[in-house]
Amino acid sequence: MDRHAGDLADVAKQCGVVFGLESVEVELADGRRLGVAHGHHEAALRELIESGRCAYVCTGHTHRPADRRVGEVRVINPGALRHARGRQGRTVAVLDTAADAVEFVALR
């Protein structure tokens, strides 16, 4: 994590972003929230999913693309740009919140 995390947290707060060392939350244009936590921060990830604050939670760590629901929360793993696992190879995820749709894009 950046050694200026305190400064980053202050600026993020001014922009309406909840910024922590293990997770980030952002308010979307429609008022719903998106949370982000790396998968190896299991407690932070669990908190984002179980808190009820976020409509979407993005995570990583496994290097495998995934899209699942845990209760009302959509949990998305975009895959990986390096050391990708699975048949799709390197991927990113595109989230369309208006349509509540996720598309995985394979990169060459």
C-alpha cells in the first residue's frame, strides 16, 4: 500500500470514497455502492459482502474470472492480467450497473 495512505484517505473522503488499507468503497451515480477488496483480505472482503452497504463487490486473488451473487450482493472477480488461470487467459470485467450486467473481456 502507498506510504501516504493517510493523505490518500483524506482526499478520498472529500470525494465520497471510503478508503481503507484493505478495502475501498465508492458511491455509484445511482446511489448504490461498489466495494473492492483483494481476496486475501478475507475479513475485509466478508465485511463488504455482509454489511449490506454495497450492491457490487469486486475482488481478486484467485486470478480466475467469476461472477456470483451472495444474497443481494453481486461479487465479481475480473480475472487477471498476469498469471491468469483458467481457459479464458488474461481478462478484465466490464460492469454495466444500469443493466446489472457483467462482461468478461479476454485480452490477447
